[in-house]
Amino acid sequence: MSIQNNLQHPPSYRSRWIKRLAPVFALLVGVLVAIALMQSGPGAKREALPRQARLVEIQPLVMGAADTAIDAMGTVVPAESVMLQPQVDGEIVFVSDELEPGGLLRAGDELLRIDPRDYELAVLQRESEVAQAQSTLRLEQGQQSIARREFELLGESMQADDRDLVLRKPQMESVRAQLALARASLEKARLDLLRSHVYTPFNAIVESAQVDVGARVTTANTLATLVGTDSCWLEVSVAVRDLKWISIPRGDDVVGSSVRITNRVAWGEQGWREGRVIRLAGDIEKEGRMARLIVEVDDPFTLKPENTGKPVLLMNSYVSVEIEGRQLDQVASIARMHLRDGDRLWIMGADDALEIRKVDIVFRGRDQVLVAGGVKAGERLVVTDLAAPVAGMPLRSRANDTASEPVGTEAGN
């Protein structure tokens, strides 16, 4: 009975499983079709993005002649200075109105006068002593003439020493010595009288004065300190390696380097004076190991009409100097700000790619460097600061790069 029932129901059993599996087969078929379509469809190719050229400013390089300049600091010191001390003692009876700090004096002006009466009397006394010695000499000359005639009348021969005694030669020598001494004393008295008047030894300005009418002075007293006004000196410290660029006089046929002097704090941006190197000190500074140049400046107090309106150089002031050095040929003058890593420049090459080029720097100034090798005239100097520069990176210049100012000796001078 069970076997018969099984034979009667197989169609319904299979149909039920077919209905359950049909969605699974349909899903599998869909997946297979989708995979086949994806594999057989056209593929998209990935392309490399082009490298972006950096926008920079450039300036063409110019090669030519350029002057070197050495920047340094200097101290103003007097070219002439004197501490006046009297050469005679006495009471001061006259003092010049200009003999006070800041007073201007001309060479030969009378500064002060010491009471001359004692020295005038001394001159009179010494003159009388000279007159007395001259009278004694004339008397002795008469005595000597008489002795010579007596000796000739006797006609006796004697030794030279005895003959000199007879002819009174020792007496004559003594009288002449007394006359010479009297004349020397007179000259000393006259000199003391002259020294009672104190005169200015050179054109000067009074730095200090310690004298008043009525004061009694001795040769140990200092009357005043004077500083010359015709010229002054600058003591300038420079590195020993920079001496080769500076012209230092060694004879009358050599002219020292010109020097431009500035003091922006005291004179402003436009004020300046001119000087000239006159000598090199024979030693170097003990502390800084720097060489010392002496620079001469004419008329530091601007007393001459042609210097009216120029800044005044005060003694012991600190100033900046720019010393003109010798000229170099076939170099490019480059601003220090465009120098990279000490001795390299950024050049825009012929293929508009960045070149990081090492150059030969022959002179380094405060604001400029002079380059002799490693670059050529007309090459394009990159003046724009680049972040993370890499040799070979593409560059492009601004549209107006043809109007850029050239960099080199013409632009730097």
C-alpha cells in the first residue's frame, strides 16, 4: 500500500524542489552574466598628471667691471692734540675769551699771559752782565797787546807753555768764556720773557681749560687741552684678509683708497663725509686680531666755507665707513639675498628647468658679492624664493620677464 502511494506522488515532490532552487539558479546566472560583461567591456586607462611649472621672477646676468667696497667701523681721534703747560712760573694776567671748552683758535693767537715783569727785569740784568763781560774782554785785549810788545822787546826764547803765560792767553780764554756765559744767560732770559706769552701752536678747538686770571701757575700745571681743526683721523678696524683690496700709501706716488663715512643715528640717511686712507698701523688689535687703518678727514668741524652744511665729526665718536677697493674685471655683481647655501645660485636653464649651480665668489661685500666663475652673461638668475627647491624642477617666468632689470656689474654699480 505504501509503495503504491509513493508511485502516485513523485511529480509533486520534484516540482516542489525545483521551485525552491529556481531563484538560486537565476541569481547565479545573473552573477555570471555580469562578470562576463565586465570582463568583456572597454577598460579606462590611467594617465600621469603633468608636472606643474613653478612661477618665478628672473633677472638676466651681466658680466663686466665692478669696484669692491669694504664696510667697517671706526673711531674719530685727533690728528693733532696738545696739553698746554707753562714753561715759566708766575701769575696769569691775561686769558683769551676763546680759551674755554668749544672755543675756536687760530694758529698764533695769544691764549694767556703770565706776568712778564720779573722776566723783563731778568733781561735787563743779563744785558748788563753781557756789557760788563764785553768791557772786561776789551781790557784783557789791551793787557794782552802790552804783554806781546814786551815779549818782543825782550827777544828771549822760552817754552810754549811759558810763552802762553807771558802773553796772557789763559786770562783771555777766561774772559771770553765769561762773555759767552753772559750772552747765554741773556738769551735764556729773553726766552723766558717770550714764554710768558702762550700762543696757539695750530688751528684748534679747546677741549678743556683750567686757567683763570690771577691764578699762579708752575711748569707742572696743565693749562688747556687743544685739538686740531684742520684734519682728524679715523682708526678703522678691518679684517686682515681685506687688506689686499685696499690701496695703502707707501710713497708719494701712491694715493690711498677713498673712504665714505656715515653715521645714520647722528647724521640721518643722507649725511656723509669723505676721507682717505693714509697709513696702516704696524700691529693688529690684541682682542679682535684686526688690522688698523688710519683714515684722514679734512676739516672735521666744517669751518671752511666749502664744507658748510656737512656733518661735524666729533672726537671719540663711532662711525661707519665704506672703503673703496680695487676694481675687478669680468665679474657679476649679485645681491647677497640671492646667494643660496653660501656659494650657490639658482639659474633658470635653457630648458626652463631649475639649476642649482656652485659659483666662484671672488669678493664678498655687505650687500653684494662678486662672482667670477660658474655663470655666463645673459643667463637667467632666479630671484624668487622657492620652497623645497629641486634641481630639474620646471619653471616658468612672468610675462614681463623681458623687462626685468639685469643683474650684474651694471645693475650693481
